[in-house]
Amino acid sequence: MADGFSVNNFEVTRLPRTSMISDSRSHPFSWFVFSLSALIGIGLFFIPAFIIRPFHRQTTSSLALAMMLRERAPLLTLITALVCFFLALVLWRAAGLQRKIVLSSVLLLVTFSAVMSRLNYFEWMFHPVDAAKFESESSSKLENPQMILAIRFGDDARAYPIREMAYHHVLNDEVGGVPVAVTY
């Protein structure tokens, strides 16, 4: 035998030197493209979700960025997910246990981002209030500097705390017998 030897009828062959190269050094370009695709795919979901959240200041340019990313995210997250899955298959064979855990975790995040970019998760965060409950002015626990949004029709008046309205954005109510949709 040229590339192996025999011990007690068991054949031992030497593995080619290239198969012993550690997985971190094999396929460096594939790892780079996998990482870049994963970052783009995950960012397409998380950046708009981070920018558009209640009780945080948003600039016009940051909201424009968030809306532009949200508009393009369904297609781009699908493309990045496909690239990541293909490269994970290529990298899986040479990867050790730790790298396989990283590949699996990243694929899970990329899949989550691709699914979430197709859903209107803002509707979950900013769900409208259909049946508001009110307290009298004397029993309310509003702090003095807290701003309110107020409506009066005839003798009927309502006050809506801005803090609550900023979270829900829409409240359906009836003031003085007139149906209203209060928004902030």
C-alpha cells in the first residue's frame, strides 16, 4: 500500500493533508459571504424595529431609513436567507461542533428575520383600544406635568394621556354621542 499501512489485518490509511485543515481556514470567502448575508438579513428586520418603537425620539431621516428598509425587506431577507442556507450546506461538512452551533443559530435568526419582515409586527405593538375605561378627574393618578389629549362635545368631555396614546396610537371612543377615532 502506497498511502497507508496494515496492522493485524486492519487497514489504516492516511488522510490527505487538506482534510485536516481546520474549518476556520477552509472556505474563508464562504464564511465571509455567509456572515455578510446574515448581517444584512437580520439587520433588515431589526433596524426598522429598533427605530420605530414607542417613547423614543425619531428623526425624519431615521424614519425614512426604517420605512425604506421595511419596504425592501421581504425580498432582500428571502435572498439573504437562501444565500445563508446554501453556504451553510457548503460549510457544514468541514465545520466542527462549535461552528455548527454558530451556523444553526445564525440560520435561526435569519429565518426569524425573513418571516418577521413579512408580518406587520407594528400592529401587534400599537394595537388600537376599542373599549376605553375612564376615571374621574379626582381619582385619576396622572402626574402634574403629564400631557393629555382632550375632546369635548357638548357636556361630554374626555382626556387621553399622551403616554398611553403614544403606545396604542388609536383609540375608538364615543364622546357626546359622536363616534370618534382618537390618534396620536
